Amino acid sequence: MEILVFVLAVAFDLVLGEPPLRFHPVNWFGKIISFFDANLRSSSRILCISFGAVLV
């Protein structure tokens, strides 16, 4: 069963490929992290640590 799922996942990826960047979840996470990084850089240390804990 696991082999079948793997083969289907690879076939699905080969046929459809990666979604455009504006729809890709990794791109969204990067934008969110960049936004908070820029806005929290001058904030308190505890706020930065809290944000880091939420991300992880």
C-alpha cells in the first residue's frame, strides 16, 4: 500500500508539477516570517522569542 501511495504521489507531482508561487504554501510562510521579522526586529526580546516559539 505504501509503495502505491508513493508511486501515485510521484506521478501526481510529475503531471501537475509545483503550483505557482502565489499559491504555494511555502511562499506564504516565507512572506509571513519576513513580515514579522521586519516588524519585530526592534521589538522586545521576549516578543521575538514568543514569535519564534509560535513558528516552531
